[in-house]
Amino acid sequence: MLSFKSLTIPKIQLYLRDRADDVDSTIQDRLRRAGCSFSDRFTIGGYDEDFSGIPDFSLYDIFNYLLLQRSDYDKRKLKAYKSAEDYRLFYDGHVQELKVNYLKVNSSVCVFIGKVRPTQRAKTLTGKMTYQCWFVVDKTLGDVKAAYCECPGGADGACRHVAACLYELEAFEKKSVTDGPCQWKKRKREHDEPVEVERMKIIKPRRMEACVSSADHVVSSFDPRQMVDRAAEDEKIKQFASKLAQINPEARALEFLPHEPVDVAKMDYSEAIQDLTIPTKAKYFKDKYVCLIDNEEDIVDKFMASLSFSSDDVKLISRATQGQSSNNLWFTMRKGLITASNFQAIMNNEDPDHICSRIIGSESLSVKNKFQELALDWGRRKESKARNLYQTAHGLKRNKCITETGLVVNPKYPCIGCSPDGVITCKCHESKVIEIKCPFSLRNKSAKSVLHMKTNSDGYIDFSSQYYCQVQGQMGIMEMKKCDLVFYTKHGIEHVEVNFDEEFFNRMLVKLQNFFTDYIAPFLLEIDR
């Protein structure tokens, strides 16, 4: 009787293959589903280190693939991906080789093969110096279609060796033609190279210095100054900072003082916000001035001239409406303002009565059908997840951070406002807006395919897009030049950068102000026009 214990792995594979039990059947099926017509990815030939034709490949593609393939890849691990073992393999230079095969011209995919040195032993279980792995990438979208590694845990295509090769591909930067050949080369890691014994510097560790006596410590810490001149105690500094934060949460001194963050939700802004709403301003104007003005057109014109927000009002509104739809003051402050979500409807000349009902708040905010209810709930639940994915992909790499905002108004344009999903700040670039979209009807599609559906043939957002008026309005109100429009699906996120179009914003602003003058103001002032 044959004993498998005495056989090596290659002999077991040969034994099964001779009996029509191909150990590669699963791999071949995976390749077919990925769009590959061959069965042995290592022997087809045509692999090269010329990466000039590789598709766009980003951290999004890595995260989207690993989140779907690995049960242990969750939100917590995603945030700390640089400390994960697969990233450390890449960072420490264990990827020894990475090549690409573009296959046929009409092929929709390309294949990468890599060799990764094992971490805890000199050779693999089969006696090789490296583990071989491969992965298939879509030429258009950059999605990882399939992968495999010959290591013991590589059957699912998401082992640390495959992930290390994916990080290696993402780290590769294309060069221009004049920079020389666009080829992948193994990155040298000096700390990973063996050295001769003569070059090693071996130092005996010093013992810790003896601790100073308690008496010496008391003498050295004595402060001879008057009590009023001595350094303040930490507790008193915290108390001072806490009081300062309540008075002005944006005080610059708070950057240098230890303090507990102010809980905006616990602060009562109700009365202050109520006084700043457009309906309240209209009521105050009507009670004080309408009886003194005979011409109704003059009433509207004078009301428009009186409508204003100070810089302090702007800060208060943003601070008091943090949390947006989860904050009742956000709904209160929006009444009477033309917000960015209504810009497209006004630009498309939709029914003014219907738009006015939404702006003034007489139309119920409750959803009208089950689909809208599901879509609204999906968008609210997934927005924070999309923001975290974006932060992970960009924040750790480029020192970016996202600050959430409330309702934003601009003293220059007091009749309009917006509620972006955040502001992106960066140490080396100007700030920009972030707007997150989680389309419920497209939730099962890949993020890249949704991006292709929502952009034009050049990959940009233009006037024909349903989001163009909204993001242009947000940038104009917030006086920013760029916006990252992020799309989220079950399969990950993608984003497109939108540039500010000042000419378009000015044209839109005229139409928005005319709409407010012709419909909103007369309604609030109870004037028939």
C-alpha cells in the first residue's frame, strides 16, 4: 500500500495528476473566470519587467480586494495596514521579483508573477528560496480579478505574499520616456543586506545610571520664585483651557493647551440659531419695516439688502449644526436657505412650487416610498465607512485629515448654503472639499465601474453630471478650488477630483439669487408677486 507520508509534495501532485485528480483544477477555474484562456500561468512566457503599460493601480484596489477575500481584514486592520505583516514584507524588501505579461492586445486583463522570500526560514517548505505567486489585473479598471500563491495559505489568493506583491505594484511609479526604461527593479534595503563580521560593531550595553536620591530630587525640583511667578499646575491649565474652549472653541491658544474636547452636542445653541434663520430674519424685517414701505418690490429689495451673516455668525452656524442630519438645529437653520442639494433643480428650471416646499420646509422631509427609505438609510450608514476608507488610503500616506462640518454659509451669499461631507486639510497642499456618494441602486457594482458611469469619456465630472451643480456650489460657498467626489459601493471606493469653475458658479449664483428674490422672499414676507 502506498504511504503518502513518504512522498514529497511534487510526487503527490504527480500521483493525483496521473489519476485525473488535477490539483490545479481550482486555479484553472479561477483563471477562466478572470478572463484568461491559459492554464499554466508560470510557463506561458512573455513576462517582462517593462511596466510602461500597466493599468492605474492604487491602494483602493488593494483594500477593495483584500476586504472581499480575507475575513480577518476589517476596519481596524485597514487603519493600521502599515503595521500588518503583508505590508512589512513589502517594506522590508522581501519581494525579489515582479514581472508582467500583457497577453494579447485584445485581452482585457494582464498577469503579474512575483517571487517573495519567506520570513521565518531560509527556504520554503518545498525547498525553494522564494514563494511564487501570481495575480490577474483588469487592464481598464485596475481591479484584481484573481490571485494565487504556492505557500500553504495561498490557495485563497489573499495571503501575505500576494498582498506584498500588490503593495509593490502600487509603490511603482511610472517614469517619463526621457527618464529611461520604465522597468521594475528590486528596491535595495541596506538593513536587510548581510555584512561581514569585521564590519559589525558589537557594543556591550551599559547599565542604567544609579537613580538620584530623593533628597537630591527635592532640592533640584525646588522653585525659588514667588507663587504667582511659578509654573501653573496641569490641573489649573486644563481648567483654564476648558473655559476658553467653551467661550471660543477655535481659539489658537487651544493648540498649545491640554484640554478636553468640547462636546458640541451638549452645548445649547437653540436660541442663537433660531435668531439667525432666514424665516426669523424675514419676520423681524416684516414687523419693523413693511408698514413703512408702500411698494412691494421695494420691500423685497430692501429685505435682500438687509440679509446678512457676520463672520462670527458663520462660525456659530457651522459649530451648532455639527452632525448635520442627526442634529435638529441643522434642519432648523436650513429652512429658507437654498442649499446645494437644490442647486441642480433650480438650474434645470424644475417646478418652483415643489422646490420652495423643500426649501421652506412645508413639504414633509419623510421619504415617500420604501426604496427611498432604504437608499437614505444606506447612504447615512455607509458615509462614515467611505470616509474612513478614504482617510486610510490618503491620510497616512500624505498627512491628510478630514474635518467634518455642519451647515456652511458665506457672508457674500447669505441666501445659499451647503453641507459638505468634510474638508480635507493637508500640510503641503491647499484644503479642498470632500463629497461622498453611496448610490443604493449601484451598491453591488465595483466602485471603479460606478466612477466610469458617473464621469464623461475623459474621466471628469461635467455639467451633464447630476452632482456638478452641488459640488461647484460647495466650492464656491467655501471658497475652495478643488473637491474630491467619492463613490462608495460594497466593493470599495473610488474618487474623482473636480476643479472649481468660477465662471459657471457666477452664472449659477445669479440664477439662485433670482429664484430667492422671486419665490422664497415673497413667501416669507407674505407678499403676492
